[in-house]
Amino acid sequence: MVQRLKEVDVVVIGVGMVGSIVAKELAAAGYKVVGLERGEPRFTVPEFQSPAIHDELRFDVRKALMQDNTREPVTFRNQGSQLALPVRRWESFLPGTGLGGSMVHWNGQTYRFQATDFQLATRTRERYGKTFLGPDVTIQDWGVTYDDLEPHYDRFEYLLGTSGKAGNIKGKIQPGGDPHESPRSREYPTPPMKEHFSGAMFRKAASSLGYHPFPQPSSNLSQPYTNPEGVKLNACVFCGFCERYACEHYAKSVPQTVILPVLLANPNFELRTGCQVQRINLDSTKKQATGVTYIDAVGREFMQPASLVITSMFAINNIRMLLLSGIGAPYDPAKGQGVVGRNYAYQTMSTVASFFDEGIIVNPFMASGASGTLINDFAGDNFDHSGLGFIGGAFIGAVNTNGRPIQYHPVPPGTPAWGKGWKQAVVKHYNHTVMFSLHGSSVAQRQNYCDLDPTYRDAWGQPVLRITFDFPPNDLKMAAHVTAKAVDIGKAMGAKQVVGSPRTGPYTVTQYQTTHNTGGTVMGENPKTSVVNRYLQSWDVPNVFVIGASNYPQNASWNPTGTLGALTYWAIDALKTKYLKHPGRLVSA
Amino acid sequence: MNARIRPRLAFVAGCTLIAAVRAALGSGAPAANSDAATPPCEACHGAHGEGMAAAHVPRIAGQSADYLKKQLDDYAQGSRDNPIMANFAKALTEPQRSALAARFAAMSAPFIAQSAPPGAAQLARGHQLAFQGDEEERVQACNNCHGPDGVGLVHSAPYLAGQSAEYLASAIKAFQQGTRKNDAGQLMRSVVEHLNESDVEAVAGYYGNLGSAMH
């Protein structure tokens, strides 16, 4: 029997980064907000404390903080002609679960996208011509500009306390920062992290080649910081257990350390954990949401009526929630019509390993998730793509996030994969190898999309999400080009051997790359090619807002979290100043 | 009591011990594996580096050499403030500081039980702070950095287990009050500033009571 609950103003589905921020703002504005979180409540104390939190087997190999794919898997295939199979072990990407969401296990790399990224289709046409890209590439403009988002990027970075060095403040280039960045209104809230030896070598070599190295913006903090919400964070200790782990030191900016203490203290907010939302309920016109239906941890079914529903789940789960609820037309790749699931994109990761002899000691275990040294000279549209046959790029950086014993063993090609020879090579190279990360953009392509799987269902009997994805040729060309540039930097560092590994196809879901799944509920100005308008409001059901990296029409050369934080505050601003005063469509279709 | 002991120590230190340190160390580095303390250190830190709890002088036997060396350097440079130790440290050359640190790191000393052991409630609170921390106070577990059971992590954090409760409490207070600020990134200050006086006594008493198993 379904139990009908008392109506509230707002239901937030997923209490991660986006959900915590939205709920905090709306509860503070006086609205009754219920946050539904499928996972468990968890806090820095006691859940994240050492030594248990440094269990590499449990968290790194067995992915203890991730979505339970025995109950809620996704299926995957490279091509529409193939049979999709369930992903039984997370490898390529790692969607989290539980209070605080995926951000709990992030690395803290906090970027802004550049002004050109938000008008990628227009920019590409204007700079390289209408026929530069083939018809299968479905990139499009975002419907917002960098200038729209700048105040919201700023607010998000000051919420997190991000440690970095500005490269461009109000148009004035700042020494030591990234000269390619779009203008920011002020300096980062805290100074950059300490530079690793590998970063120092990278800086010297990149400078000698005429590039522009800068410190990676980090939300593992360089010094204690009290954010505008009054919540205090500590400085990072460089323990090397950021990504895939939670931070025991209150030093990584996650909902628990930046906003949940404020949200949970507000009596207008109620957190319910262990709640698996089944669908957003619509009225008979299908144009208005009436609330959500969820099943709690002991299997009881509830209907929670609400005036406003906000889906703030991990990107792929936002897509699935709309499909399960019948909101928006599902995308059909054969016809190129429909919108939900369209423009699913990812990230095109390549690496370069520079092997030194014993005289160079890099101590990879002294690390934070975001204390590298980078260049943006080959990211985005920061270089001329004429004649190259691709768009996009990658940042290149000596980004040393960890030297953990089970997972980190750089060895040169030709090393045996196991046994004595392998062990000897690991000992020889562990402390004398500099790894570069090449963090590449990802264009949307007609054949890449998400829909509901026709065969597999989750533990509650609902169809799981099916992902169909392979690397677009555009991105593989980009990876080859940028990797060659990065190899030159490795050589300029004086390495004995430099090994470039550009990303090649086909995409495999069984090898870790990055948890930057984007698209599927993209934002835009045209309801025929977007799921939500520029304020992240559903075109079809105006009292549903969808907020996530699923809003990105395609993915840029940087980690997506900073931009998602900016979009979150952008949408909150529209909710508070426009929608909640006059509920209805904010943009006419 | 402490207030009465401290000026006397300061006087002794100022008048005679600096010369004694210089004489004992000479120009060469002392042997790191000697089990006898260098005479002037011995006056306060004990013949085996066991410390002098009543005077808030820490046990340094078996303490991490990296940690001890950093403290001597910090006393010499002023980022750790203590008139007695500053005088000593400034009188030493850098190799002499390294050698002293190595010598005490190699020593062992018997555990000295606290004269007034903590009560059950105090031990329980101390155990909680040591192992788990306190989310209400936003204090993380001490053992995160100071190692399992507070035994220390060789290159980064000193042992707490078996350290004198009196010294631990005064060290925490020094970080709280800002008279000690040689913690990179304010790592100590930002944690202990959340502790009230009874928490300080509890966690100090807890670690002070742990030593029998550790030393």
C-alpha cells in the first residue's frame, strides 16, 4: 500500500553536492524542503576516519563508496547494433552513493570552463567554417555565457575555499596563473597548494618550450579556511587518499565540510536517507509534477507530494529519472529526434609517463588530489585547429594524485605483466617516474546516447539505464595531437624514456578513465535539441528542474565539478528571483 | 607547582648547560646508538630520555628523529617558543642537532605510570577523541596522523602513546594559544582549537595512560 505523505514545497532527489546547495538555499528562503537520498547518512566523524578510510582494497579496488551495482547497475555497449551487458564492477567511471554524493570521493580539481566552451558550436563555425566537422558531431551552444556564470563560479569557489592562483582578474593577466582562463572577478579564496618536485620539473620544462604553467586549482585546501556559510575547513596533509576515498581531516571540500552542517541545522529541511525514488509523478496533463514516489530501506512505498521537484543526482541517474517518469521525449539515434539521453559525452583521457633514473626522486605518495602543475596551451580552443581536422583539446599536467601500493606502479612498455621481472621493474621505477595527465574534451556525437535497457531491471523492478558510447573520431585525433606535445615536455624534462599513451578506441568500460559522464539532459535554447532551458527547467514539466553534469551539451577540457557548481547557483538564482515568485515557464518554448 | 619549577630550570639552563652541551658534543657528531643521554639534556629529559612529567618536559626516548630534529631547528629559528630550549638549540650547529635527534630516537626508556591515572569517564572520552573524533565539535581522530594507538608515524608525526599527560596537555594548550606555531598548515592548531579544557585533559590523560604497552 502506498502511503501518501503531507505535501511540502520542494523535493530534492539526491543529496549530494547539488542537492545540498539547492536545499540549503531554498530552506533558508523559507520553503519546506525534503531531501531524498538513496544511500546512508555519513559524516567526517566517524565514517571517514583513519585507518579504516585508507583501506585500498575496500575503497579503491572494491569501490565501497560507489552506487550499489548489484541492485542498481547500468548496462553498456559501444554500438547500437550490440547487446548491452550490465556493468558488474565499476571501472571506467565511479558514480558514488550516500549523503554527500560522488563529491565525497572526488579529487578536488576545481576548474572553470572558458568563454568559448559555452558557445562551442557558434565559435567553431565562425573560426573554422560550417563544414569543419562532419554531420555526426552534434555539439551545440549552452544557452548561457561565461559572463552569466562568472558570479556563480565565484560563489562556488568561495564556498569550497578553492586553493589556486588567478591568471586573469577582470581582464588583467596575473603572473603565475593561467593566462588562458576567462576573466575572473577576484583571486582564489586560498593560495595554491605546495608544488611537487614532479610539478617543478614540469614547470621548468614547459616554460622552456614557451608554454604557460600554473598551479592546479585545488579544493583540498592549502590552509585553514572559513567559508561564507561560516563552516571551517582544515589544511590538507598530502596523505594521497583523495579520489575513491573520503577525507578524514575536514580538508577536502565536500558537502559534509562546506554546507551540510548549515543545511541540517535548518528546521525547514528534512533529510530522509535510504529512499529510492521510483519516479516523479505527473498529473493527467503530463505537464505538471505532483511529487515523487519512493521506497524506503525496509521496502515501504511512499508518495511525497510537492510543488517543485529538483533532480540533483549523478548525471546518468538524472537521465534515468526523466526516462522512468516520462518527462521529455526519449532520444532516437536512428531518426536523430527526441532529447532525453541525447548528447551523452565523456572525457578523453591520455597519459604520458617519463621515466628517470634513481637520481630523480619524486615521492609520489606525498600527494593530494589536486596539487599538480598544468598548462592550458593545448586545451579547448587555445590553439589554432585549422587543418587539424578536430576541435577541442586537453590540459596537460604533472598531476600526481597518489602513490598507493596496490594501484600505482608505473613501468615501461615491455615489462612482464607479473612475476619477478614485474616486481623488479616496480621497485626500480616507482619513485622515479613522472606521470602526466592529459584531460581531454569530448564532443557529442549522434550515435552516443542513453536510454532505458529493454532487458535488465534493478532491484525494485525498474529498467536500468543503457549507455551506448564509443570515442568520436574527433576526440581520438585530438588525443593523438596533444599527446605528441606532452611527450615533448617529458623529453624537455630530461627523462631517460618518455612513453606517450594517447587514448585509442574502442572505449572500454572495464578500465578506469574518469568519472566525468556528461549530457543526456542537456540545456539549451531550443526544446528540439535540449531537455531543460537555460535555467535548467524542464521544457515539458515546468515544476521540474534538472541539475547535473547531465546538462552539458558536450564536455570541455577540464573536470566538470566547478562548472556544475556554477550552474547550480545560476539555477538557484533563477528559482529564487523568478520561478518561486511566479511559478511557470521561465522561457517560452 | 609547575610555575615554581620552571624558573629554576630556566636559570640552570641559562647559566651552565649551554656550555655543557658544547663540551659534550665537541665538534664531532656523537654516536647515535649510545644509550646514555648527553649530560645537559639529561638534567631535564632524564638519563634515558624518559622526560620529567611534573615539569611538563616531554619523553623523547624513541621519538622520531625527524620530529626531534625539526623541533630543535624550530627552537633555534623561533617558530617554537621556549626560552630554555631556544637557548640550547641556538647554541648547536645543524649537524649537532641532527646527531642529538638521532641519539634520542635510538634510546628506549621504561614507561612511567601517571601519578594520578585518569578516571573511566575521562579515559572513554580520550579514547573517543583519539580513535574517532567528534563530529559535533568538528574534531578528527588524533590517530589519523599520529598513527595507530598514537604510536607516531616516523617521518611526519610524533608518538603520543606513553608521552606524559602533563606535557601533552601543555603542548595542546600552546597550540591553542598560538605560542607554538611550528605546525605546517596550522594542522595542529586547527584541530585542537575545538577542544575545551576537559577534552584536553581527557585526551592527554588517555595517551599518557597508553604507554605500558608501547614502550
